[in-house]
Amino acid sequence: MSYRVYLSGNEAIAYGLITGGVRFLTGYPGTPSSEILPTAQKLKLRYGFKGFIDWAINEKVALEMAFSSSLCGIKSAVTMKQVGLNVAMDPFVNSAYIGPSAGFVIVVADDPGPYSSQTEQDSRVAAYFAKVPVLDPSSVEEAYLFAKKALEISEEFKIPILLRTTTALSHGKSDFVIPEITIKDEFQPAFKENLKNWDKEVLRLAATPKQRFLLHKALNEKLKTISEKNKIRYFYEGDILILTSGMVFSYLMEIVEEHKLQKKITLGKVDMPYPLKKEDFSKFKKVITIEETAPFIELLLDTEGRRNGIVPSEGELSLEVCEHILAKIGLIPERKSISIPPLKRPSLCPGCGHRIGLFAVKKVFGKKTIYTGDIGCYTLALNFGVTDTVFCMGAGVSFAGAMSKIFRLSDKKRFVVGIVGDSTFLHSGIPPLVDAYHYRFPFLLIILDNKTVAMTGNQKTPAHTKSYEGEPLNSVKIETIVEGIGIDFVKVVDPYDYRKTVKILKEAKKYLSESAKPAVVILRHPCVYTKEGLEKNPKKPVSIIEEKCTGCKYCISEFECPALQWDEEKEKVFIDKTLCINCGCCIFVCPKKAISEV
Amino acid sequence: MKLVILGRGGQGVLFFSKVLAQTAIEEGKSVKTTEIKGMAKKGGVVEVQMKIGEGYSPRIKRGSADLVILLSPDLKAYAKTFGEKHFFFSKKEMEKALKEVPLRYVNIYLLGIFLAKTHIFDIDKAIKVLDEENKKALLKGYNDVQSR
Ligand code: SF4
Ligand code: SF4
Ligand code: SF4
């Protein structure tokens, strides 16, 4: 029996992993990878098998947990976005040498564009660096099939497999047919079997440098065997060979068929870009690789492509860009480019607690203060001048520490305020705060605590008290961590209480001036983007008193609530009631008192 | 067929599109879609590209859409980058929708209007993929057009 499903690339990967036998799955949310794990959780709720599927504190911990679970004989996987793999690089590289004891798959989502990332890095290169084979699916159905295949190869060769996806694939949806899902208890038998060999495994699991050399040698043998079997698949029969992998393959198929290039082009599809052997291309008059985002197959097989300027070196290789590349080599006519009108820039949701909280910070600390931001919704505070730097997870804390020290050493006096979200703080903000306390770096750290990973779709954080299955969990309190480090100025306040927030921030400012030690203020207000958050949010409907509004636009430029809009005719601000959530925060913003409670 | 569905966050563009996709699947066609939500949440642009019965990838080339459906009339310039043929709802239809059904069913009421006016999809198949409340909203919109 089989049936038709309609799934996104991310959902398909979850189906592939779970039906392939994965019973331990963890990861850290990051666009575009975030939907894989929740889909697996839904499957667990539906089919009720033994296993663990939930988020980890960061990608390094996630990879270590999943890998160690595989050492216990349980098929395991871990999910993350591409920059998350940087965080997990140490255990990732190591996992290839040691090798898993049961199937172990690292799912990494790249973001060519980029749409929502700091870099356009190509995880296939990271796989090469770590000597980990990588699969690069070209369609949603392949995402499902390759997830299963990754587990099979991993089991057979006792080697980790990186399953790479990209934004276009992860968020693309398609219908396809899968066999009926039957879930076996894979957990207990696998665990028992593995335990028998435990003592013999110690040499491998706690290898010394001498043994590492042998493990490296064994790894190279495995890679050689895998590469022997890894063959390029050819489509069409032209004398120009275009090599490709991932979603770009599907684009090229469409373009070939649309422009009837079947006799001009041969498409070489690489399912596994690493380890890949050279093949005989002598019958082709030209060999080009079109791939996202690094010249990877191009370098391995020494073809044309990015290095001779045919393929653009940055940006997503969309259908349009692929067409443009084929036009450049004279296969199709150049199409007139279409200019895209700018869309409104993104801003924090109406009523978001971050907005009023950071507005208060700006009020107290002023525009000259240096605001080191971090990765999360609150990066958008950039729009209203409360973020000067955005770098990588946790860097808001390390930047603030070092910069405050630099200013203290220099002859310029500046306040430094670090801004970090709850989940980013737990991910990698704690170690730099320990250093900051130890070295007495004098800055204020604002921790925006909305009890969720809002930016990536409201995943749970360690503050939660219940799992998705309803099991009790210990709730982690951020203030306890901060106090535990030794910091003595730690205050918690709901930023909706504007007056109290301002008062506490003023105290913090005084503390910084007098004590030369770090201070921490936790601004705690639940995210209003979730259903519960919105329902429980306090309601204070407001209106604009037209006679009082001078049209100064201060509320728009300094506060930027999307519901506060400009009326061109009246030259005054009005409230778009379809967007406004009646949070009442803007009352504190208008200097002319033109916004008031109704 | 290549469709693009555009609207603002909070208008139910994703559900509107999901029902279209499921209806096409009910009709036995293959469907590929892509959701582009961007970073803008409430008020930001939500874009769905949909290929029915054709293609290998879920993406649509600019300038190649057979039809662009707009749930928000202020996105016409952006819609043009996908194709010339647009389907949008009149101000009167929008206002009527708000009066006829609760806010959360407005998108499905509008879908009913779309189905009645274009006949691209089979209304009986669309009904099959909906729950009771949504079905009512869909039929209200559909019958409003029929009775005009
Ligand atoms: S999702 Fe939540 S945290 Fe993010 S901007 Fe919206 S309300 Fe704020
Ligand atoms: S509401 Fe207040 S801040 Fe906004 S434009 Fe009018 S006077 Fe200026
Ligand atoms: S009350 Fe003011 S700040 Fe709150 S959502 Fe409405 S317009 Fe925005």
C-alpha cells in the first residue's frame, strides 16, 4: 500500500529520517531548517514510538548528543542551518574519524541569497573539510529518499552523512507517493545489540593521537569505497555537459525542456558531491558546472563555471539566473530583465515587547551609546537606531564586553549596551558574560526574554515546563544563571511597564558609572506573535487625538509600529486598526501626547 | 498552470493557497508550491508560487505566471513582475466579505468568489478538503457570485 503526500522539503526530510529508523533527533532552530524537527515530533505523536525528538541549546551540543546516541546503537540525526554547522564544527569533524555505531545524519540547510542568514556558505565544502560524504537532493521527493539513503550509507560504512538542503528545497512543497508508514520498535533491539560490543569500542571512542592516525586511514578507505560507487547520472544528449547538484538541477531540467535544448545539453546530476571521482568527459566539447553556492564540483572535477566568470559568484541561482547563464554561453536568447519594486522593509510585529523595551533603553542611554545587537527578531531595532552591530550568535555579549573595555582604556567616554534574546543568550551568550564578569567589563546587558525562539517560528526554549508530549520539564531561569555567575546588578521587568523599566534602566546606568562592572536587565514579555501570547496580552486600546498630532513623525521613525501609519492628506499619523493589537505602548512615545487611551 | 498568490501577513494567504493546492491534488493533478514569507511578519508580503500539473521545481520564473491572485490590492506593481494577468477582489467584495463571515474566514469566502468567477478549480473537490465552518464560508462566497 502506498499513498500520496503533499510535503515541504523539510517535512519530507523528517518523514525520511523517521521511516528510515531515526529514534534520536535534535537540533537548533534556524531558517530554513526549522520545520524538520517539529514534523518529526508530529510523527512521534502520531505513531508513538520510543525515542527522543527535541531541541538542544545550540548546534554543538545538538551534534554531540545525536552522535553519542548513535554510539549507543540508536540511529540518530541532527538538524541546523548552515551557520549552525560552524558552531558545531569541532564535533562534526571529529565524528568522521570516530565514526558512528548506528546511522548518523547531519541535516544542514544552506541559504543561497541569502534570505535570512549572515553568509551564503556552502555546506558541501564543510563536508569536504570534515571528510564527511554529502548528499544534495534536487526535489522534495528526493529529500525524502536521500534522508533514507543517508541512513543506509551511514549504517553500512559507519560514517556520518551530511544531508544538504537549501531554502528553495526546504520551503518548496510537492506531492509524491510514499509507501505506507509502518513504525517498528527499533530502539530496544539496536541498543541491546550495540551494548555487546561496548568494551571493544573503547579504543575507537577514546582514541589517542596514535590511534587517530589509524582511524584517519580507515576513514580514507571508506571514502574511497564510497566514491567508487558514486556515479554521475546523465540526462539528455547534447555535447555541452552541464554538471549540477541540488535544486539547480530541477531548474535546468525545466529550462532545457522549455527551450528544447535536449540535443544541445547533457545534464550531469551529482547526487553525492563528495566523495566524487573524475569521470571521462572527453566526448563533450565543453564542461561547465552550475551549482550553489561555491565552486565545489567545479574544483573537484576541474570544469568551467564560476572561475571563468560564467556563473555568478554570489546570490541564489534562481530559474532566472540559470537562464541568464545559458544565454551567456549562447544557448538561448537573453531575456529582458524585470526590475522588482522595493517592498516595505520588515519591522517588529505591532505590540512586540522588544519595541517598547528597546525604546526605553534608547530614551535612557541616548543615541551616542553603542548598541551591540545579536541574532533574533530584535535585530530589527536597527530600523529605529538601537542596534549598531549584528555579527553572530552570542556576539552581542562578547562585543559589548570588549568594546566597553576599549572605551574605558581610551579617552572617550561611551556607554555600551549589549542586546541579546533569551534563546541566543542560552545558545552562546553565557561564556562571554562569564568573561565580562571576571574582567569587570563595564557594560549593560539587556536580555530580551519572550520565552520562545520567535524569529524562526516560535520554538520552545529551556524556560518551558512541558514538552510537546506533555511530559514535565525543568524550567531554566535566566536570572538564576546570571546571578550564579556572580553579577550583582540583575533586574527583571516587563517592558510594558514603561515607567518602571525606565527607572530600572536609570539605576543600571548609575551602577555602570560608579562600579565598573557588568549589569544585566532582563526585559520579560511574551511574544505576541503566538496565539496564546496575543490572547493573554494586556489590552489598552488607543486613538490619535488629531488636534494634538503635529505630524512630527517622531513615532514613526523612533518607534516604528507598523500600525502607526502616515495619512498623506491630513499630514498626521493614524492607527491601522487591522494591524493594531491594542497594546497601548505607543502612549508613552508621542512627545505631544497625541496618542491616548480610549 | 503557473499561479502566484500574493497578500499581506495575517490575510490567510497560506491557507488560501493550501486549499487551492489540495483541491488540485483532489483533481488528480500534481502540485508544486513555494512559500516566501520573508522576515516581515504581520503586515509583510506573503508570496506563494504554485505550479499545477507541470515542471520539476516549485519555483516560477518572473514574467511567466498564467495568473496572479492578489488578496491585497496594493501589491499590483509587484504582481506585474510575475505576469500580466491578475485576479483581484473589488473593494465591494472585500467589504462584503468582512460583513458576511468572521474575520478568520474572510480568505475562504474570497476563495469562493475566485472559484465561482474563474472555474479553474472544481468547487466540489474544494469542498472535500475543508471542514464545516470553512465549507460554509466558501459556499457563501461562491453563491454570492452565482446569485449576482
Ligand atoms: S515574532 Fe514575537 S518577538 Fe518577533 S517581532 Fe513578532 S512579537 Fe516580537
Ligand atoms: S502622533 Fe505624536 S509623535 Fe506621532 S506624528 Fe503625531 S505628534 Fe508626532
Ligand atoms: S497600541 Fe500603538 S503600539 Fe500597540 S499595536 Fe497599536 S499602534 Fe502599535
